[in-house]
Amino acid sequence: MIGGLHHVGISVTNLDAAIEFYTKMLEMEVAATFPFGGPLYSQVMGLENAQGRMGVVRKGNLMLELFEFAHPTPAPKDPNYSVGDRGISHFGIEVTDIEATYERLVAAGVRFHCAVVTFPKGVKATYGRDQDGNVFELLQMPPRAPT
């Protein structure tokens, strides 16, 4: 039985920079940081001699595992990759004031694909990128009608 989504794992070039981005820019909290490696990690990841540093950041029900690999050496990834490429294209973060969040992040130098867009049913969204080019979506749901 599936209990629900637990976390999203992201490989990053610099763990300290990634933690700073996600805690300062997206107001997440550090849950843990530690080195990883050994046969169990190698087995689960399907990598020979997997090792590096890992950090976990969280906010509400969103938890990110951030991996900085020392071995094997990661292949470079285009920081402008198309979200149309196969694989996970982005993860979404729900916010309560998307315009204010967007303006704060833009002022801090965060790259976005576009300004905030409002869809016909009132959902507001935009895609941004972290320091490695990983894409996140800011999402604001419309107010619910009284029941």
C-alpha cells in the first residue's frame, strides 16, 4: 500500500549553496545534514562506491533530499534544460502570496521562466530555477468558495 509522497531527491553541485537557497529563498528548514556512503547507499542508488554529503530540508509536507556526490563524479546537466525533457521536470511549492514571493525571489536574483500567470479558474503559477537550474513551481490556489 502506498502511504503518500515522502520526499523529492535532487543532486546538486554544492550542498551548502543548495541548503542556503532552499532555506533563504523558499523558507524551508534544515532537518538534517550528514555524509553518506557505503554498500547500502551504493546498492539502493545502483552506483558503485556512492559517497558524498546529504542534506534534508523541509517545509510543511514538502521534504527535499539534497545530494552532493563526491563519487561517482556527476555528469554535467544543462542549467537551462527543457522541462519538456523526459524525467521529472519540476516540483511544486504552494504559497499564499505568489506575487510577493515572486518579487522577493526576483530581487534576490532567482531566475524565472516568466512572471506570475493566472489561469482561467484562478490558479496562479510560475516556474523558477535554483542555483543548479533545477526547476520548481510556485503555485497559489484560488480561495475556496464557502461551503
